[in-house]
Amino acid sequence: MARNRWMAEHFSDPYVKRAQAEGYRSRAAFKLQEIDAQDRLIRPDSTIVDLGSAPGGFSQYAAKRIGPGGRIVAVDLLPMDPLPGVTFIQGDFSESDCYAEVRAALGGHADLVISDMAPNISGVAPADQARSVGLAEMALDFAASCLTREGSCLIKVFQGAGFTELLADMRRRFQRVATRKPPASRPRSPEVYLLGTGLRPVVSGPES
């Protein structure tokens, strides 16, 4: 019964219908579109890393915005059909081999890191929340290591335990941090997006 209700809600969702009408792979494309319209995240010729990319809604929208002079490196555990201008890596980003493959494909710095990574929902709320925050922390660490000084990151996370600490960590690393809940995100969903812009310089401690 619960699955039947979900299916009915999914296929009556106006964003699902829009995605089908406009040729997007998922309704998630509109989340990025709405945030981009507000914050002007994506610029022509940018280099972008898309974490948790399948089925490709974020990459599909971003590829249109960056044009032929930009490029995208995308990664996911699940397969993703090819997209022009997108280098896709299938693997577990938490594993060192996959992480290294993403860094090699990037080959330098990124202008934007977007993460739509989310855990497989187990139904055990504390465990799901902990995994959500863990994925967000991983995305934040990666972004801080590869972004240009003017770069930005957009990271999905569930609100709940660990969220306040994650937000504080992001504020330590970026000059400006904002929380975004785009209209395309279902109101009952605990997901929000944290947007960080302007990397803070790394200050080394005194030598011992």
C-alpha cells in the first residue's frame, strides 16, 4: 500500500511531469535550476564535479548551462547513461580508488562541486541521518580540497542530528554559507542544500 501511494504521488507530481515534458532525466534538475536562478551558481565554461549524479538530472541541467567550453565529472554507485560533455565514473566515492579516479579525471581545480548524494533509506531514522551527514561531510572535504578560491559547493543533507555541526564546519571553510530549500524539493522531505561560496584561506599553525 505504501509503495502504491508513493507511485501515485510520484506520477502526479508536477515536477515529474515537467521533467518528462522537457526531457530531463529526473525532477532533481529543477532543484538545481531553482537554486541556480537564485544564486547564479553555474557560469559558462565552468568545471563542475557532480557527486551522486545518477540518473543525471543535475549533470544534464549543468551541461546546458556551461556550454561546450565547460566540463563535468560525475560519479555515482549506480550506472548513468552518457551525456555530452560529462565524464562519468561509476563507483563508490567513499573508496580511495574511486576518489582517486575522480581527482585524476578532474585534473586540477573545480569551479563548482554539487552533491546530491543521499543514503539508501533503511527506515531507521538515526542511522539514515548519520549516513546523510557522513556523505555531506565527505562532499565538503572534497570540495574544500579541489575548488578554486572563488569556487562554490552545493551539498544536500537531511536536517536532524549532526546538521548544526556540519553547518558550523562549512562556515569555518567558506566565507559565505546559506541554506536553500528549493520549491522542487518536496515540503515533507527533510532535505536541504547547503551552499558555500568563497573558500577561506587555510591558516597553518605555528611550527613546533
